[in-house]
Amino acid sequence: LPRVAAGALRIAAAASGFIALTYFDVRRFRQRPYAFVDFFRELRGALRLVLPVVPFLVMGFSFALLIIASVLEKVGLPERLGEELIVYGQFYAPFTVVYWIIKKDWLAVEVDATVLP
């Protein structure tokens, strides 16, 4: 496959896996029945928050991971592994932030729910 097609396929596979795993994770904590349509509504809301700031997220995560990789390199981590950490961190950081936003909404509901009457 050409590099562009391989990259597009990789992004599509990562996004599909992310959507499926996030749905099954969040579904455990939502009221039954939790329809896929409701999940996509939450996902769309999270994406609306994240998409405009993706370049800044990538830069921020890259900076943080560069510092981590530099420290780990001083400890003895091969340079190649540090570079992979940064590259994969750039790629998956937006997915992570979307997941945190969706999960944050659930956590807010859980914290507000009281156990005692």
C-alpha cells in the first residue's frame, strides 16, 4: 500500500477500535438501555470540543513526551524507543482527550449521586 493509504487505514482502524471500546466502557455506567445513538451524541459533543484544538494538543503532548523520553534516555532507554513514544503520543493524544471528556461527564454524574438518602 502507498504510505498515504496505509496512514489512512491506520487512522480508520484506530478510530474504529477507539469508538467500539469507548462505547463498551461507557455503556457499563450509563442507564439501561444505552443506545448507540446516545453514545454518538456524546462522542460528537466531545469531538466538537477537541477538533479545534488538536494541533495544540499534539504540540503539548509532544513537548511532555519529549521531556519524558529525554529523561528515560538518560536512564538508558534507546533513542529509537523514545522517538516511538513521541510519535505514538502525538497520534493517540486526541483520542485520549475525547475519552477523558466522555468519561468526565460520567464521573460528574457519579460524584453528584449520593449513596445515602
